Amino acid sequence: MVNFDCNLRLYPIFNLKTHIDMKHDFFTKAMAILLLLTVVATGCKKDDPPGPGELQDISFDAEEVLALVPDGLKNSNDQYAEECYSFIESAVDMSSFIDNMEVPEGASRSSTKASGETWQWSWNYGGESFTFYWTYEEKNSKRYWSMDIQFGSGPRYDYIDAWENMEGTQGELTYNFGWAAIYGGEEPEASDFVYWRYTWKQNSDGGYNLSFIWDGDSEYNEYIRYDCVINANGSGTIDYYMMDALFYHMDWDVIGNGTWVYYIDGEEFMSGFWTV
């Protein structure tokens, strides 16, 4: 196996982060607030939901997906196997965003429809006020969730949007970072809107197709994207794209043995394998 320094392996990622941070200096601020809101939401859920089915949760179950991954891969001490499993975990880790969509105690229901409802609540932090608007509805054989965020008395912005089919076997969740510009007292521009998007589809045999996408308004279709296939027998693949170009490919078999390949400018740069 060819080995090379970890700093070299991460260098393109650091370059990417620098590129994005230069355009989106509110990124860290947005993540800090997201984590704080997650703590508040998980600690203040409504004890008595309005009625059966009115507060429908997203059906996606990360643990169900991870259970398909072979133990050999999960427990391997090989650095590339560990990296592979870390990619898989990242592709399914929507927990912070899903927890953030919980309607907390003290929220007021502002409207109710046959297919869903809308809730509103405010949250104060550091002397500032945030208001959230949460909507759930069902239409065209799908469930839809959306949350808007409002800073003070300013305009409302998209915060989190999600949908899934009625069977819960396919869906998408999108988190918008653009709203954080309001917190900094700025008027967001098109280039400020950067999105984290998760998609999933459970196949008829029980396997999954998953994607994690980080994109925005730029000359690139996507800053980062990785597509993960986990077959029903536990084998799978990951393709990792940066700035629309394939950067990294990994695959593994039913017991967890795998291979990896790095690409630069479309050409194979380095490759290797691991065994469990």
C-alpha cells in the first residue's frame, strides 16, 4: 500500500474550506447557533402533542443504515477504513438538523389545515430574538417540513426544508446558511446562500443510496458532494467530489475489505487497499 502524509491528504480540503470561509465568514456563527438551538429543542419538546399524526417526524433512521455496514469495516484500525466509515457516518448524520425541527414547549399554533399545521415560537440569545416558523403538510404523496427564521423584526429566511415520500423510503433535507448574514447585520446576497443537503433512498432490496452535498451560488455546481451506496449485503462505494471533480473513491466488500483511490485533475494520483 502506498502511504503519504495526512497533511497532504487533507490539503485540498483545507483549501476548499479557506475558499468558502472567505466568502462566508458567518459559517462558524451559524454552526454555533445551530448547536445551541439543538440543545434547546431537545430539552424543551412539547410533552403533549396536539394529536395523533399532527407532529409527524422524519422517518429516516441513521442507525438502520449503519447496521448494514460490516463490523470488519466499523472496527478496523486502518486509517483508510476509519476514514471510509467516517464518510458513511457523515452521509447519514442529520441528527442536529432533525432535532432542530422539533416544536418546543411554549410554541403557538398559528394555523391548522387538513393536511398539516404551522407553529411559531421565539428564542432569545445574547439579548437578541429569533423567531421560527415551522410548517408541516402532506401533498402529492409526500410529506413536507419547512422552517423559516426571522432575526428581530427583519425579513424571514429559509432555515431548514425537508421532504420524504409517504413510505419514508426516500427524501431530502436541506439546511441554509444564508440566514446567518442577518445575525451579522448584513443583507444576504445570492452568494451568501450556502446549503448542506442530504438525500436518501432505500432500495427495494433494503440497500441505500445516500448523498451529502454542500453547494451554493458560484461557478461550481457543488463545492463538496459525496455519493454513498450501501448494498443490502453490506458492501458499498463512496465517490467524493470537490469543486465538481472526482477527488476520492472508496469501496468495500461484504466483510469490510476495501480499496481507495485519490484523483487529481481527473487522473489517478494514489491508491491502496485495506484488509480486516
